[in-house]
Amino acid sequence: MTTFLIAALYKFVHLPDFEALQAPLLACCEANEVKGTLLLAEEGINGTIAGPSYGIAAVLDYLRSDSRLATLVHKESSAEKMPFYRMKVKLKREIVTMGVPNVQAESMAGTYVAPQDWNALIDDPDVVVVDTRNDYEVSIGTFNRAVNPQTASFTEFPQWVKEQSAEGGLLHNKPRVAMFCTGGIRCEKSTAYMRTLGFDEVYHLEGGILKYLETVPAEQSRWNGECFVFDERVSVLHGLEPGHYEFCRACRLPLSADDKSSVHFIEGVSCPHCHDKHTDEQKARFAERQKQVELARQREERHIGVRVEVKKAAKEKADAEAEALRQQQLATKKASFK
């Protein structure tokens, strides 16, 4: 059975020419059968890609051939099914959106804490442990003693810090703060932001939850539950083994077995999280999409992502035909001058 290699990567580094990097990076990924999403911004690169091992190696070599990305670190895992449907390289204002200008994560991030040293830090009662992920991610798993800021997006995090830094807040007169996130990127930015506010003892888990689950034995773990990931695996366990959650195709939130037993769960149409958040017209559209998915499943074909690939193939064919016609016209024109 084919196994796909998954690489999660990011690096805060000054890339003033990031727009010019988009097209050649996309071409490299596509030439090596790699799919996923990579974000480029002036502050760096972020994303997750998957493909055959030789393809991932080729893309990583290509990225590291740029001296600014020579020290790019990635985390690997594997999957029996391709976890992405297409390859996208997007241009962004930030590689992780906080919405606060001039946060210099490249130079201002807090102190890294290796996974093997993390337990001792978060066991300390004088340390405030903060989960910087969104609420739906925290809901399926987090560390012992971790505070959930209950944010719907990372842009809400600065306001939470402001509120909790006031008298009576969780961060008031608490100089030691330990932060963590899925792969480490949000923590680099959040700790840099905290330092601009005067927090000097700010720590973050090196490599994020994924590196912790990969390297720390389950019997020594302070982790409870599963870790949400932004691909078709949905969640992972210790050893980065596949978890037990599935996506709701209507809202993209993770679903447990209990969620799927709810009266509000209709596959591909609604779930307990979103049953009252979509119009009848939207639900009808979701239902038709699910019908096509089930028909494709019966034919042992893939439906999700196919339309984009068909449109892309059609465009490539049209471009090739147009170029052939142009060359033919050019040859005819040259012949007329002889």
C-alpha cells in the first residue's frame, strides 16, 4: 500500500520578494506530485504538504536552496491516503494572522522548551500554561493545567491577553507564561507579542504539540485527548498515529463518535456545531454535494477535489493547444518570407 509522507513546516524570516517565489514554488511542488498548502508572506513561510517521499525531499531541497531558508525545520508524519486534494501556494500579509503590526517573531520570540523538558515546566504551579489554539481545537485535546482562551481565531488572542493582564486576570502579576500550539508557529508570534507587553519569562514548546506527541512516550505524557490537524487526518494521537475524529463537511469542525450519533448530524449536511448556522438553500446544496460523493464512492471514484483538477487539466490542454496554434502560425509566417 502506498504511504504518503507529510511535512509540516514554517520559518519566520524576512522575504521581501515573497511574491516572486510563488510561481516557481508551485511548479516545483506540482512537478514532484506534492499537494497541500504553503503560505508566503514578507515575514516568512508556513504550511503542510504531502506526497511521495522523493517528492517531499525535492521540495524541501528546493526551499533550502534559498540561503534564507537553509535552516528551515520540518516535522514528518505519514498517511495511507493523500490528506490533500490539490496544491496551493498563497500570498498573505502574515503567515499566521494575528492582526498586530510590527510583531517581530523572527527576533523577539520567547524561550524554546524542548519536548523532553516541557513536563517539568508546566507542572510548576507558578507557571501559567496557555493553549494559543482556537476553541474547537482545544475542545478535543490539550495539556494538563492549560488555560483555554476560548478564541474563535488567532486575531482574538491579543484582546484576551489585554483582558487577562488587568487586575484580577489570569496573567496579572504572573511573569512566567508557557505557551503551546500545534506546530509552534502561533507560539513564536504570541510569545513575541507578549514580550512587547513586558512579559520577560515567556516560554513556548519547541516543535509544538506534534513534536511532543512524536517524541514523548505516552506513559510520561501530560497530554489529554487528541491533537487537531488541518488536513484529512483530522486528528492524531501519540506517535502521530491517526486519531478518531472526522470532519463535518459543512463547517469543517472535528466530529467525535458522540457528535455523529446526534440527531443534528446528517453526513455532509450538518452536525451539532452547525445545524442552526446554515440556510435551507445551503443545506440543500450540501445535500446534493453529499449525494455526488456517495455516488462516486459506490463507483470507487474520488469526488472531492476532482472538479478543480478537471478544470486545471482543461486549462492546461487549452493553453497547450493555443501555444501549438501560435507556433504553427509563426512557422507559416516565416515560410511566407522565404
